Amino acid sequence: MTQKLLDIKGKKVLVLVGVVLVGAIAISKGILTVYTGINILAALTALVLHEVAHGLVALYYGDHTAHRAGRLSLSPKAHIDPFGTVILPLLLLLLGFPPFGYAKPVPVNLAVVRHRKRAETVVALAGPITNLLLAIAAGLALKILLFSNKYQGYTSLTTSGFTATSFMAYFLLFFGVVNVIYFVLNIIPLPPLDGSALLRVVVGPKRYESIASKMKYGIPLLLFVVFLFPGVFGLIFSPFEHLWLSIFVPNGIVL
């Protein structure tokens, strides 16, 4: 038991050292700024709410697993994956990519839920649907904020200096865009993404298991392609980002 605790503490120390080193390099190169900090805060908030949504819907259907594991908490600490939530976004920043990451998946026990077939689909889609609703809410809030402060658009906001109002506006902008990205990404019917629940409904459980077994390396392959060809990321997500911007941001902006 003592050795196990020492191993766990050792891993935590290594992760902490890695985060500090990567963060220090990012700051020294001028990559980690106030704006990227706001972007990371927005992404972390979106991830937490995405995972909590899965757990809450599972709880509604009778599964208390996430609740017992403390995963219905809004504290980021309950959902942070050391690599996916911290180190990966910082590494992407160093490489010149938009910061992107993932949280620990919420544990779900489908063996104890009511209406299992329906619950499996609804629980899976709860995360991306939450991201979509958050993107709409952030857009409406941003539009109200810009209008109420008499900004002619996002361009006039950026030239007005960094204030409490501009901080909130930047957060809402990044929060809206990152939720659009998480919605689009997670709705892709590729196992183990949330959208694969739709694929399961369409093709049936048996055929889905066959497809899932063949596509188990789909996500690593997708990430590898994005690293080799960064433009792929833009091709997938930019149309949806620009649609959101055209609806909610007056005078538009290209991120």
C-alpha cells in the first residue's frame, strides 16, 4: 500500500513538473498570454459542463455511479485528466495549434439504468447537446453585452483596452467558439465519441460492435492526421465557427 501511494505521488510530481516546464516555455515565448489564458479557462469550463451533463442524465435514469465518484461536481479538479486537460493544450500552444484537450470520461453503468436502450443514447448525447446550448447562450450573452455597452462590433471592443467588460466579452467569445468545436467534434459518429450513439441506433448493436472494433484506432489516427496537416482542423470546424460568429458577433471576426 505504501509503495502504491509513493508511485501515485511520484506520478503527480512528474505531471506537475511537466506542466510547470511547458508553461514556463510557453510564457517565455510569449505564447501563453492573458488571451490564451481566457481561452483555456473557457475550454476547461466547457469540458466540465460537458462531463457533468453526462453524469446528471445518467443519474436521472437511475445510475448513481458518477454521483458516488464525485463527478457531478463543477470543480475542475474532479474532471481533469493530467495529460488531456493540461499538458496536451499547452503542447499544442507551443506547436502553434489552438489549445485543445479532453477531460476524464464520466463513469456510467448502463446495467442499472431504466429504459437502457433510450438511456444509452440520451446519456451519450447529453454532452454535445449541452455544448450546443452553451454556445447559443454565450452568443446571446455576447450580443447583449456588446449592444448594451454601445460597441459597434468586436473590432471596437479590442481597441477599447482591457477592462472587466472586455474580459467578459473575450470569455464569451472563446466560450461560444469552443463549445461549437466540442459539439461538432463529439457529434461525429466515430467510436468512442458521443456521436457514435447515433451510429449504434442506425446500424443496430451487433453491427455497431463490429464497426467499433474496426475503428478502435480511429481517434489516434485522426489526431495524427491533424498534427501532420493542421489545415484539416480548420476544414472541419471553421465553417461552424464562422456560422456562430456571423449570427452572434456584429461586424464579425476571423479567429
